[in-house]
Amino acid sequence: MLFILVQPALVESSANFRNSTVRDRSLLPTIWEGFYRPPSNNNPPENNVILDIPPVAEKSVQHATTYDVQYFPCATSCATLWVTALPTNNNKRQGERKVTLKTIASQLNLTPGTVSAALNNSAAARSIPERTKQRILAAAKELNYRPNYFARSLRLQRTYTIGVIAEEIGDAYGAMVISGIEEYLRRHNFFFLTVIHRHDQKLLHTYAQMLMSRGVEGFITTDTSIKDKLALPTVAVSGHERVDGVTNIVLDHHLAAKLALSHLLELGHRELAFLKGAVLSSDAVHRWKAICDVAADFGLRIDPNLVVQIDSTDSTPRLGYPFAKQLLDRKKPFTALLAYNDISAIGAIWAFQEAGLRVPDDVSVVGFDDIPSAAFNSPGLTTVRQPLQRMGQIAAKTVIDQIEGTAEYVAEIAIEPEFVVRASTARAAVSPTTSALPSLTPSRLAAPRGI
């Protein structure tokens, strides 16, 4: 590992972010960009700063005699030091020139501001004639113009970066939410950094601080219990804690429970079994409470012997398999299972089939989430659908709106579920223990059988 020494005298900080050119052969001929936490808020370094140079950067520039040092204060008590080794003129390819906004503006006899507005499609571009916009875009393409991200960040004091804090990145639930986040951020020219905490509160706090030190402008969390207010705009997907400044995007679990239970009761099921979500899952407590409340409304008694608590965070069907076997070992008859989520429902189906039970002839199974594999399971899984990608898109839009002040803060955004009927549920087999059921009509049954 190599190091570069930056002396305070070589760094300038001002409203215009002036450059300080260093002519010092003792500085390593390399390019380095990194984040630095100053001793006091938004002040340049008071002492020499030693920056470690990653090996990948060591070969960036081999023949440099000037160095550009820029200091960029952020709004989160951190700063950025950009040290760039500049090649001498005789090392540039002959005829090569840097294309800037001024280059395009000069060629078209326009102002750089007009060119910038057109290329960025900003609000100011609405006053630019369409013919002029097309001239600007054509010139930019012809000159092979490439916008300078770092210069834009310095000028606007923005990084256009969001920190995404997830419980896990490989599970189907988180993957679909993050897919929605990525799709929206990409369309709006934002970048995101993702960290995984696995429900470790200490790690969660550490990662939040690390993301802030890297200049993120806001947070999006998934399946994460936020208990304390963060320093930046924050949106929590499946967040339930009431925290100032945090917008929770939550499913209507009461409606979800009503859809699932009314479907099973309409099919004649009375002896219902349940897999409860792991305590660490942010939805578990609220989903179970909703199920209990709706069951009471329907006059359905929940037998404690038919309730198994999942105590695993596995993201594969193993999440449900062993707990469904525990349910079978209790030798308590039941005709249907409502699982905490799809992946546990799929694992339960494996356990039932292994025990010689037919799904849905002997036991019906209902999941929750409608992950992609639910439709292709054998049999296809009946489930409560959460619009996970849409929830990710809403989270991304909400956090950008908060950052840019284009919408008022809201504490909660409620999302309505749908119910998808597939092949894993059927009418309960008639038995002496099955009594007449009340007539129930689901408030919302969406999608016929099939994918």
C-alpha cells in the first residue's frame, strides 16, 4: 500500500472551490479520490493528512508533475479530499482537448448556462426553443461530451447518492424491493450504495455512519426496525416504528389477513394452522396481530397447538420446512396452513409432501408476498400479494422528494395488498369435526387461478 501526504497549505476552500496546484515531485504520481472527516465541521485539514492509495490507482498516471487538490465540505460533518495527478502537456495525445460546457457553448454561440440546462433537462430548459435544444444535443454528441460527475458534485454540493440499508440482499423479498429502488433511482440519475446488517443493531448504526461519511443524501431501509432518528431523510419499507423524520411504507396487514382468512373459511376450513414470523422480522408482530384481530372478528378460534414460531432467518425454503415438521409432530389435525411468507410456505409444502400429505387435497397452504417462485412452485402457491417492486419505487421517489423539498413529509404511506388464488388451496374435506361456517364474503379477491 502506498501513501500520499497532503499538507494544509496545499488545500484551498472557498465558495468557489478554487483549485490549488501543487508542484511537488515528492507526491506520488497517482490519482486518489476519497472521503475525509475533518477535525471540525466544514473546515480544511489543520494538520498533514496521510491518504492511503489503493493499488488499483497506482498505475493511473505514471508521469505527472502537477497535482490538483480540492476540498469539498458536506452537510454531514464530513468532507471530500480529491487529489488528482495531472499529466504534463507533453504527455497528452496530440490534438486532444477536454470538451466542456464552454466548448459547446462557444461553438454554438450560446451561454454555458443554456447548454447546461438543455443537457440536464432542468426546469430552465422549458424556456429554450426545441430547435436550440436539438442543436445542443447534436453538438454534445459530435464532440463526444462527457459530463464531469465530480465537478457537478462540487458545484452543487450534491452527491446524488442514496444509502440503502437492507437486512439481506439475496432473499426474494429484499431483491424485489431493491429492484424497484434501483429502477427509479436510475431513471432519475441517482446512484445508491447498499449495506447488509442482518438485524445486528450495532452493525446497523456503524453502517449508517459509514454511508453518511461517504456523502449519501438520504436513506432507504428494508425489513429494518429504525428506532432512532437519522441525520438524513429516511424512508423505511416495512417500517413500523414511529420515528420523527422517518416515512414508513407499510402494507395494510389487516386487509391482508382478512383476504387470506376469508378465502380459507369460504373453502370450508375451520382447523387452521399458522407459521408465525421470526421475531427479528419487522413485519412479524404487526402481521400476527392483524391475523388474531381478523380471526376474532370472524369468530374463529386460533388453537395455540396449531401455531409454530419460526426462529430462523434463513432465506430459503428451509425457513418453513423444519417448523412444518414440528407442526406435524404435534399430531393435531388441521386442514389448512397460513404461513408467514411465501418462502416458508414453500418449505412447509415440502414437509407435508414428504409426510405423504397431498396439497391441496389433504391440506391447503397460503403464503404471503407473491415472490416470483410462488407462481412456479408445485402446486402454484395461493398468496397475499405485496407489490414489492412498487414499494421500492415509492420509497425511492419519497426520499428524493424529501431531499429536494418537492413534497411535504408524511409519516406513513399505506399500501393495499391483493389476493392471488392458485393451486395450493381447495375446499376442505368434509369431516365430523368440521362445523357449519358463517357466510363470509372477502372484501377483495384479485386474480383468478394461475400465474
